[in-house]
Amino acid sequence: MFSLNRNTTQFRFVIVLLISLGLLVGCGQESAESDAAPKSAASSSVATVPATSEVAEQEPAAEQQSQAADNADVVALYQRTCLACHAPGAAGAPRTGDKAAWQSRLAERGIDGLVDSAINGMGSMPPTGLCGQCTPEDFKALIVYMMD
């Protein structure tokens, strides 16, 4: 027969396992639902070719939408990888939005030097910070975002 302590440990393990499984399943469903909507809308629409003047008017709007999407991606990446240290200024990290702190670093090292510091680590920040998947372009976008 199992002791009470062992049953409690097993019960806790099962609960944690079920919660983890629920979170994983929930995350997968959100992606599947958001992917399904554009496909159904695209399959039911009829293709039309806009006039040349309409295309010229749509290009700036498309560029703005692309920039907004890029900015949203940078914000999401910042929130996942930089926010924890740069929002509070932990361990000497320049705070997000502290123009004076960022400008002094920018004047001293330039944008390429700041990107290099992000990739190779600086002070208490380990190499790549918390963004091991980031490219140099990602780091540049994140730095520019944190400067503003």
C-alpha cells in the first residue's frame, strides 16, 4: 500500500501534468482558429484586378500596414525577451524609453556597436540576452524600439 506522502506527490504530479497539457492544447487551438479564418475568406472571394490608379493608392497603405505589422512583431519580441531587464533598468541595463541613456551609448558605440553588444553580451547581459533566435536585424529593431 502507498503511503499518504507518496499518494500526495503522485496526485500533484497528475494535476501539474493535466494543467500543462491543457495549456498546450489551448495554445494550439488558438493558432488553428486564426489560420482557418483567412483560408475560408480567401476561398470564397472572387479575384479582381484593381485599376492602375487604385494600385498606386494602395501601395502606401500596404507599406504602412507592413510597417505596423513589423512594429507589432518588434513589440511582441521586446515583451518576450527584453522587457524583464530593460523596463526596470535591472543590473544597469538602459531603461526602455530613456533617451539620454540610449543616446550616450549610441554616441559612444554607434548602432552597430550596440547590436554587437547585444549579440556578444555586455555587463550583466549574457550573449543574445534572452533572444537566442534573434538576427542582427532583430536586435537593431529592438534597440531602436527601446530608444524611442
